Amino acid sequence: MTPFDLSVMFFLQMAFILAVCRATAWLFMKIGQSRVVSEMIAGVLMGPSLMGWLFPGFFAYLFPVESKPILFSVAQLGLVLYMFLIGVEFDVGMIRRRLKSAASISAAGIIAPFALGGALAYFIADDPQLFAERTSSVEAILFMGAAMSITAFPMLARIIFEQGLSRTSIGTLALAAGSLDDVAAWCVLAVVLASFQSDWSIALLAIGGGVLFALVALTLVKNLLQPLGDKVQVAGLMNPDILVFVLLLVMLGAWFTDFIQIYAVFGAFIMGIAMPRGKFAEELHRQMYPLTVALLLPVFFVYSGLNTKIGLVNTPYLWGLAALVLLVAVAGKGVACYAAARWHGESHKESMAIGTLMNARGLMELIILNIGLQRGIIEPALFTIMVLMAVVTTLMATPIFERIYGKKELRTG
């Protein structure tokens, strides 16, 4: 296809994606599910698992192979802007007040699923249906452990926002623990990629560069931006020049963390934390949130859906493995985080709610799985099994949370 043909097709793809995501969201919100869950499922429905199976001709026409790099780029832009906005909303002060609890929950949410996921990988590492032939047992264990340890941080943030928990104690505690979990999981992934490419400088660059970037962003950049924050506070609005400057910083942050192989979303998230609060943050949310969530973010779910082929899970062994993966995921994340929260004095109800929220994996799981598939660490069958686990654990989050915590208390607590 020519660049012009791809451009024309892109607009048709976007129209189709928006229509399907909106229809799926309407249906799932009727049964009390978060929109983010509906978009995950919509992505799978638009992929080869359903649409490609029922309407192969239309699927091949609408999503030609040549268009995937364009969809990938748009998906990355949506993720970066969304994670930046999550950082803008992040309440660092409340995290400081509950750092001990957050660190304990985070540790439980890393160690238990990593151990269980690694143990499972030990027994399946030699299966060519699941891991690439060049993937060693150690790499398989580390990758599976990292994938099990990941928390759906952007999804967790979105569920918390949609449920009215953004500035509550329980919401901030879950976000703090989730963010620490994901940082640790990405560091493990950096080690896996370093081993896979026989270059340990990758891990050193990722971890060292990430720490340096966070320090610079949260000290130097934050202080330099404060006069702009004061200006917006006085004016009551943000002019286009300031917005463009902020977007420039976000893109540079995303580029740098992508360059050091931590992944672009973390650069955007850290840059969001560095933004001034008050009117400045409100204006960023007002101007950027609707377009980011409504137009750009759904593309990522579709891109992941294009790589998900449920038909590959076609034997009793693979379906049994899928069930085992789900069991390990829930036990390692939900149960362990509940126990850690209780140990730190949280009530039974709040501990159950935190365990439920931490158990959702969604978006970040899809990211780490896409990286594993693209780098040739895992095979499509394992990718699909893990995507199913991510969908189910995220699907569980909202209804179980509301049953435990209660909608009325949730919005007023």
C-alpha cells in the first residue's frame, strides 16, 4: 500500500475503533464494568480472535499488515499522554504519609507473584509452544515473574478515577503500591532483555538512567516549572504556549526513558508528577484528558488485540495452563496484597479492596507481553494465555470492589 492509501485507511480504522469501543463501553457499563475493561475486550473482539475469524476478508482489508506501525505509533502516543495525566493527578503527599504500608503491600505484590510465576515458568520453559527456543530457563523464569508481578497501573488509576477514589486514602495507597510494583517489574524486564541480548549494559543503563531521570525531573524540572504554575494560577487558564512547552517536556521524558529501555510511559508519568499543582494541573487535565482517553488510548487495546489469537489455545493442556496461570495470578497478587494490608493494620474491608485493585493487570500487562512477543522471548500461544489472564483479572476488579466496599461509601469516603 502507498503512504496515501495507508493514510486513507487510518481514518477508516479510527472511525471503526471509536464506534466499536463506544458500543462495547455502553454495553459493559450497563453491567457495572469500567470503561477501561470494555476497551480491553473491544480490542480482542476487533482482532483475529473474533472479527478475523468471522469476517476474514473484512479484517484483512481494515487492518492490513502495513498499517500496524502506524497504529503502534498512535497507541504509544495515547499511552504516554495518559500516563502523564495520571502523574499530574498523583498525590505524592499522601504517599509519604502512608509510605510504610504502600512499600509493604508493594513488596508482597512483587515477591509472591514473582515466586509463583517463576515456579510455573520453570516447568514450562522448554515448551516451544510457549517460549522461543533461544529463551533460556532463567530468562523464562524472570520474564514470567515480571509479567505476574505487574499491576495495571494506568488501569488501576482509571478505575480509581471513575469510581471517585482519586484523592482518597485507599485510592492513593493502591496507586502508590501499584507504581512501586511496576517500577520493580520493569527493572526485572530490563535484566531479561539484557540477558536475552547478551548485553548487561542495558540493565545498568535502564536502572541508573531511570533513577537519574527521576531525580532531575522531580527536583530541577519541578522547580523550573513553578513560576509557570504561579502564572497560570493568577491568570486562571493555561495559554497555548505553556501547553506546547509542557508537551515538549513530556515527549522528551518519554523519549529518554524509551531510549534507556525502561519504557516511555514511565518518563511521562514522572514528568506528570513534576508538574505544578493547583490550577496548572486542572488546566492540563481539562485540555488534554478528553481527547487522550476518547481518541488515542483505545488504539492501544486494538493493537494488542491484533496480536491476540484465542484459537491458538486449542488443547486441554493449554486451557488447563490458562486456568493455572489465572489461579497463580490471583493468589500471588490479590491474596498477598490483602495479607500485607492487614498486617499493616488496614481493616478487612480496605485490605480486600486493595487486594482486588492490585490484582487487576490490564494495560501494563499488555505492554510487557507485547515487548516479550516483539523481542521473541515468548510465543503467540503464551501471549494469548497471558492476555486472557489480564482480561479476567481486570474484569474482576470493579464488581468485586463494589461488592466489598460499596458504591456509596466509595464515592464519599
